[in-house]
Amino acid sequence: MTDFREFGSIGFGHRWGIARDLMMARQQNPQLEQELPYVAAGYGQSHLRVWRRLGRIKRAAAAAQLHPEVIMRGGFAVGVATAQINDKAPANLPPHSGTAVELSYWHAAPNSGYGRELGTETVTHLAEVARHNPFNAELLWTVTLPEDQVKTEVFRQAGFLAVRGAQRYDIDDGATVPRQLWAQTVQ
């Protein structure tokens, strides 16, 4: 069973164990360096730096532009999921007049049946979060590596549609490779 824990609910001491778990999860996801370079670097450092990073993310979430959660499975942190209003949203998103919210996640087992199940649960959860306060999203979007068949399947099954072909998007995550943009209008 997958559980999602908001960063705001993670206590000072508990953050240490979660930092350790996330470092191990990051080591099990080699494609993260290409997909989300800043994330890969941030979770690939020392235990103390990851612990501090979690504290910074928790404080940034208080600004209400970001909703970060730790993905928990079997009592262990296995990844991170976020819904956020990204000021660097791609210009070629479908037309919308309301809030566009970016959904993003990474976890320890990206290319497995377990990864597909975990991704589906995560995207469903994030979409539900984005539809309500504080976001009230009108449009959901994400970018994936074109060769990431698991995430492609997860977002397609969640009702997202591919927008054009793979392109380079500068959304402040450090990625320089072409990625596929996905979008879904909220009903």
C-alpha cells in the first residue's frame, strides 16, 4: 500500500530517516540524472545535505506554490511527488484561463511493474490534490523522457494527452534533453 506524507507533517527527527531512505531510492533510479538533474544531484549527496534539502523544501511549500509529498511504501520513503505552479510552464500548453499545475514524481523503481503501479497511484493522488485548494487547477501538465515507457503509460492511462513531439523545455529542473509534454484539462 502506498502512502503519501506531506512535507509539512514530517517532524524534525523523522526527516533524518526519510533522508536516508531517499538517498537509497535515488541510487536505485539511474535515469534520474537525465530526467531531473537537479533532483538527482540534491538527493545524491551526503545524508546531512539531503536532510537539509528536505527542510528547505518544507519551508518553500509554505508559499502555497508547491505541494511536496514523500511517497511511502512499507514504512520506507521510496520517492518524492510534487504538484506546483511553475512560472516556467511551457508556452505550448493547451489554451486555458485558470491555473496550470505541474505534476512530477520520482521513485526507486522506475522501470518495473512495481514502478508502474506506484506511478499510477502517485499521479492519481497528485491530480486529486491539484484539483482542490490551494490550486484549483484548470490544467495539469508534466514532462517525461520520450523513452520512459512506464511514465508514458502512466500518464496516458490517467487521461493526459501528448502535446506535439519531444522538445527541450526549460522549466528550471536542469534537464537539457528533449522531453515529451503531457497535459490534461481538469473537468
